[in-house]
Amino acid sequence: MQNNVLILDFGSQYTQLIARRVRELNIYCEIHPFHKVPQDLSGFKAVVLSGSPFSVRAEDAPHPDLSQIRGKLPMLAVCYGAQYLAHFHGGKVEPSETREYGRANLSVIKDAEPLFDNIKENSQVWMSHSDTIKELPENAVRLASTTDVLNAAYRIEGEETFAIQFHPEVYHSTDGKQLLENFLVHIAGVEQSWTPGAFVDLTVAELKEKIGEDKVVLGLSGGVDSTVAAMLLHKAIGKNLYCIFVNNGLLRKNEFEDVLHQYKDMGLNVKGVDSSARFLDALAGVSDPELKRKAIGNTFIEVFDDEAHEIKDVTYLAQGTIYPDVIESISVNGPSVTIKSHHNVGGLPDFMKLKVVEPLRMLFKDEVRRVGAELGIDKTLLGRHPFPGPGLAIRILGDITAEKVRILQEVDHVFIQGLRDWGLYDHVWQAGAILLPVQSVGVMGDERTYEQVVALRAVESTDGMTADWVNLPYKFLQKTSNTIINRVKGVNRVVYDISSKPPATIEWE
């Protein structure tokens, strides 16, 4: 590809959003840590510098090497990037006199500037910084101001270098997408050729060349990512793809059978393995959430390894790793501030000795769904809510027993089926039930009961990084609560979780 955009990450919480907005313009981009600028830049047509939690005035401020970029490639510096160019090139950056965070409006825009084509004065932008540019760098021309920020945007004379002190990638910047399009398409001349169809053609060709006649094993989960990865591989290597779907006993009610049935019509070579008892044995007496995850992960690897050894001469393990997993697993001296070691990245034990292939590793979740649609995967499967890898184990607070799993499967089934029946399922990003380690007093008929409490959770989100609870209709909640209490033996109280993320997480464990 010769139409790539390079995004240098300085640790902003919004860096992934920049990439998502660029991809929405059908332009391919990659995020790289600021201190790992690719040596070969011949494939890139433009560069974007992200924001950062750091101050350019701090001793530990990130210092990128821009010598191969500045004046050679069109560059857009966002927030920290704009302040960096000013601070180290003849300008002046000082602490803001007023808090520059949240919504602002462009009160002045310089005429006839391509960066602001089709953007009118008073356009809303999103500020998020504690420093401000008091004096512009050498050879700079001011392009826009807000009431409080004189130097909201500028460009450097004699080169295609632009800088802005607001975040165009954030939803609250109403013309942010237009600004990115102006820079990338009209100034940098990047082609808008990154489409699901183009991705499928390119990826299938690459997989054919990389894998050849070798065999690949893939652990299917029934979710969107592993299914789309499987279909891409199937298109590339056909019968040499071996899919294994493991029932860990912690799936939703009837999910093992339903998913296997769903895959039958897709032409995939899938083997279902019911290891419920093995997983429940591994979880016996375990209450700590992290220990539960480890027990499930280790058991899955053992089961998967046993099954993989049944297939002769396997060379590759395929994984449904997606781009946020990759980004979150790269340490950038702090970028994206909290970095985690992701379960999908580099989690392969040494003894499996397989090469890894990850067809989706450069895609965001919404792009995976669009590629799935391009591959003809059924809409109901592509629209499935995310489901945690450890399954119901992290929705049962405390230790796991077969009886607790049964209760939660029944409760979850009533809730999810109800969302479908009421036409609410597609308006929710993720939903599920949680079995609490609490019993409450109730009355059923003339009898006093002392039984389990369950919490229902439904959130709306785009990527799971932030989430709001869904305001489900009272009548729906009333009907769902009544159905659960009447049908599910062992439950006498239902509550609804109205916490947003942050501060709460989506899952309880």
C-alpha cells in the first residue's frame, strides 16, 4: 500500500479515535509509538501527531525525531504535537491562564485556507490541554482562534505542516471529520481506497502467499472476530483450515449447539469439543476473579493443545486479534497511559510451537463487522453482543458451581431473549446478567424464601472503552423481572445496574 497515513502516538487517550476517524474516510492508517518512527517512510503519504498527557515543558516530555518527516511529508500536529512544534522551534508555550478543557467555538478563521474549507466560524471544537501556545514558532501563520485560545490553529510557511490545539477526532468537534478530510484528501492527496472489499482481496492474497499449503488451526468462540477471521482464512486456504469450538461450560444457554449449527451453513470445517466438566473442575473453590481467568485460560490451552495434536502437521495458529488488542499491548513510554498485556496478543505457550497468523490485527471492531458483511456472513451473527472470554465465570461473583451456572444461564436467556422480542437487542452494545453472592428474603405464595439476587446490565458504547447504561423501558424491566422470578428456581430478586464506565466497568469482575 502506498496510501498509508502514519499516526505517531504520544499517549493521548484519543489516539485510537484519530485512527478510527481516518479509517472512516476509507483511508488506511497505522499507529506507531512516537519513538519508533518507521525507518522506511516510502509507503506513507501523510503524518499525524497525536495529543499527550505530558506537557512539552516537562523534563520527561516525549521528543520525536521528525527529521525524516518535517517538510518532506504533509503533517498535522494535534494538541501536544502543535505545542511541541511551537516550543522547540522558536515559539512559546506556557500554562493556560484559564482552564482550556471541553467545548469551544472557532471565533476567527483565516480566509482561503485549505485546512478549513467548508468549516464556518463558530464551529464547535473540543479542547483538552493545560498549556497553551502564547507565541507561534518561526515562519508560522495563524489560521484560527477561539475566544480563549488565540493560536487555535496555524501552519508553517514553505511546507505542508499544520497544527491545531483542539481535537478533531472527538465527536464534540462538529467539523472534525471535515478538517481531517481537508488535510488528508485535499492537501496530502491520499486516496480513499481503504474499503472492506479491498481489505478482503488484499488479505486473502497475502494469506495464500504466506500460508501456501500449510495447515492452520483456529479456536472459534462464536463471536464476530473469530468468525470473520475464519471466513477470511477459509476463502484463502479452504480445507486446510481446522476450527475448534470448545464448550467451557460457561457459555450462554444452548450456545454450544446453536453456534455449531450456525457454522454448518458456512462451509467451515468445525469440530465441537465439550469440555464443561474439565473447566468446572479447574474452577472448583476459586473465587478470585484473576485466578478464575487464569484457570480458564490454562484449561483452554490444555484442551486446545490436545485437540490440535489430533491434526497432523499443523503449522499455524490463527487468532482473532484486532487492532485495539495490538495497540494496548505496545509499551510507548506510557502511551495510551494504561497499557495492558492483552489475552489475544503473544499469549501462546512455548510448548505449542506454532507460528501465529492474525488476519484482523489491523482492524477496529466496526471494520471487522463491515468486512464480515462483505464476506456474506449472516447479520445476526455480525450483530452479536461482545461476550467475555471467561464467559459466565466473571458474571458469577464468588466461586463457580454447576448449579450457579444453571441459574445464571436461565436468567441470562430470559433477559437476552426479551431484548430480542422487544426489538431492543440491536440498540444495546452489550447486555448480560450477574449472579450476586447475596441472598435476600422474599415471599412466594404463603412461603418465606431466602434466595439469590441477580443484577441485569445493559450498556451502549462504540468500542467498550467508555459506556453508558441503557435506559430500558420500565415495562420491559418489569416483565423481565417477573419472568425471571417466576421461571428461574433459586432467584427471588432482580436489580438493574445503572452505572456508567467510567467509573464502573462493564463487567463486574
